[in-house]
Amino acid sequence: MDNRNTNVNELEAAKQLEIINELKVSFEQEYEKTGKRKTYHIETFGCQMNSRDSEKISGILKQIGYVETDTENADFVLYNTCTVRENANNRVYGRLGYLGKLKKSHPGMLIALCGCMMQEAQTVEKIKTSYRFVDIIFGTHNIFKLAELLQTRLDSKRMVIDLWKNTDMIVESLPNDRKYSFKAGVNIMFGCNNFCSYCIVPYVRGRERSREAQDILDEIKGLATDGVVEIMLLGQNVNSYGKNLETPMSFAQLLIEIEKIEGIERIRFMTSHPKDLSDDLIDVMKNSKKICKHLHLPVQSGSSRLLKLMNRRYTKESYLELVEKIKAAVPDISLTTDIIVGFPGETEEDFLETMDVVKKVGYDSAFTFIYSKRTGTPAATMEDQVEEPVAMERFDRLLKEVQLSSAKSAGKDEHTVLKVLVEEVNSQDPNLLTGRLSNNLLVHFPGESELIGKIVEVYLAESKGFYYMGKLI
Ligand code: 5AD
Ligand code: SF4
């Protein structure tokens, strides 16, 4: 990104801050009159990108003077939507019906829809005709404009729709409401250029854009000063970070710079595309003291024939070779993956190749999905769409194989002492704390809440499959 763009981004941020302040003044005046603060509630669907976006939305609303509430009976309700699979869309429509009824008994309630689903023209048409009570619709590219859209809605009393097809703007300096004080997600890039043939993401999140390394480093330094010890670098395909920057920089180089930041103890990242995972990155992971021993490496299918149709640009063999290379360099790495069953044309033989990969890799866990047809993607019009009962039956078999695989790798650290980042008081037993190992597994152990946000040493006394029971050292 060049300097001109940097200036445009800064000007936009200044403009939005001005609107936020104007709204803040009028919200404060209303509070003085009524003695009541306006409330907001965000429902977030989908992935970590959406969660991060919701933190931005929340930051803007809090700055304006809204207070968060955990029910949908709020003055401003926002749905940050996902469209990666059809059932994500259905969930939103289902809840929207309920929200429409709630609005009738809550005078002045505002409803906003944003996120990936809104980037699809047919969705917006449907909402315009069947869900007239929605007040604001925006998309994935213009979250930073929320205050402006809210102001327009308050002034005009009409449905406000603002959707961008694409953007090269990156406005990241607005208020932010982080969910945790000690760990934070950091966007390093937006969008995706891969066009896997089943996937809607490139159409709704736009082309790949990397943030300037200096901006990322400054943000992380700020987080470290604020007490953050763990960061999760976010992007649809972090391994191709930096390719479109004026001075290109690789993801491996970025990690080396991040590692130098004092106060940051743990670095995670998501998601890695196998085709772009470089030897340099493996080297950096091997030598790093801070990068967590966990790699999420979506395989999607074990059949080279299907991988080609999926436009994944690797084969079963090259994926397995990559896994071996990683395991050799970082022996205690925990590998997780995403798998789709029932992709168009998938035969029993293709499916068995996928089962074989699961056996060979030994994943710690896997997210398994039944293929969902997304209109507008190449796979949606492919022949031989797999019948639902066949896909369901394969899905069940796959799930069993995945469970076997995770059961095998679970417990391998039993009776050792490992570092744990303490995250919260256990939700079932207030005498226990819950924390996370470098490999992402949970550990529960007796302790005081003062330890939340600290990295402590814990003896892993007993493996319970997907988590450990431990003792503080
Ligand atoms: N159907 C099923 N699963 C999908 N994913 C993406 N698109 C689809 C689809 N059309 C899965 C992939 C991806 C994860 C985030 O969602 O496995 O890695
Ligand atoms: Fe979708 Fe493929 Fe991009 Fe991932 S890499 S977001 S699966 S197109």
C-alpha cells in the first residue's frame, strides 16, 4: 500500500472519530434527560475474522455511549453474519423472525445486519422485501463507517444500506473493544485470492490486501504495553502475507519481527494454506521461542483428483510431505485441519483417500463439514452433486476416524509440566481455573483468579481426552 492510501485511511479515521464524538454528545444529552444509557447487543456468527470485526463494532458503539447487554432485548441489535455454509444463513433468517417480533414491543429498537451474508445481492434483496424492520445493512469492507451509518439512520428514519464490492482501504485506528485483556486477535491481511471452487469467501471478503508491517508491529507493541501476552495473527491465508505490499515482505519475516516485541509471549496464526507454507516459515517456527506449537492446516480432501477440482493447488502426496517436514522440524507440533465431505463428484474411493490422510497425519482435532452449495461459486454448477444421505454417512465415518485420531494424540503430555496461559475461572467449578497449552489444549486446575492472564507452569496430572486436569507448580 502506498503513502496516498495511508493518508486516505487516516483522513477517513479522523472523519469517523468526529462523527463518533458528535453522537457521543447527543447520547450524553439524552442520558442526562432520561437517566438511562442506551444498550446494544451483537450476535456474531462464523469465524475468527467476524469475532475480530465484532470487537471493532463494539469499540465504536461503546465510544458513542452505548452499553453492552447480553440479551437481544436491546436498543441496538446487530447480527454479524456468516455465509460460508447454507445453514449459517438459515440461522440468521430464523433469529431475524424472532427479532422482528421483539422490535414491536421495544420502541426505538434499531437492527443492523452486517458481515459476509450482506455481501450477497440476493440476501439484501430478500431482506429489503421480507424484513422491512431492519434499519441498517452494511458489509465486510466498511465496518469503520458504522457511526456514520447510524447517524444517517437516526436523521433519516429510513433503511440505510451501504455495501461495497471491494476496497483498498484499511482503517484500523478506530476504538476497539477487546474481549480479553491478555490475548488479542490482530488482522494482518484481508480478503482471499485463492478461489477454492466451493468457497464464497473471495466473493464476500474481496481481494487479498496485506497491512503494512509497521502498522501491525505498532499495534502489537501497543497491545503488549496494555498487558497482552498472546496474539493471534488473522488472515484467510496468512502464508501469502505481504505479496501485494509496495516493499514485499514474507509472513516468515513478519513473524521474526513480531517475535522481537517485548511482552508478547505467545504467537498464534490462522489460517495457513498448504500451498503457500514455505520452508522459511517452518524454519522460523522451529527456532521460535514464542510461536505456539499448533498449526491449523486445512486439507479439505485427501483425494488429489478432488483437490484439483477444488482448485487447492496441492496433491495428497505434497500435503503429506509438507506434514512430514513440519513434524520433523517441530516434533511436538499439534496439527488440526478442516475437511469437506460430499464435494461434487466425490466417490467412495475419493472419500477413502481422505480417511487415509486422517490416519496418516494423526490430527489433534479436525473441523468436518458437509459440502454446502454456494451460489456463484464454480462448484455449485458442477455435475454429480453428492446425495445428502451419502454425504451424511461419509460424514459419520469421518467423524469417527477423527475422534480416533484425536484420542491417540490426546494425553501424550500427561505427567509432564507445561506452560499454561490462564484464561478464566472454570465455568462449572469456581475453584478451578482454565488455561491453554501452547498446543491449544485446555487445562483445568485449582487456583486463584488473580492468575488470569498470567503464564504459569502446570503439572498435567490426568488426561481427559480433549483436556487435562492439572496442578499448579
Ligand atoms: N461447504 C462446506 N464447507 C465449506 N468451507 C468453506 N466453504 C465450504 C462449503 N461451501 C469450509 C472449509 C474451510 C472452512 C472455513 O469452511 O473447510 O476451510
Ligand atoms: Fe475460501 Fe480457499 Fe480462500 Fe480459504 S483459501 S477463504 S477456503 S477460497
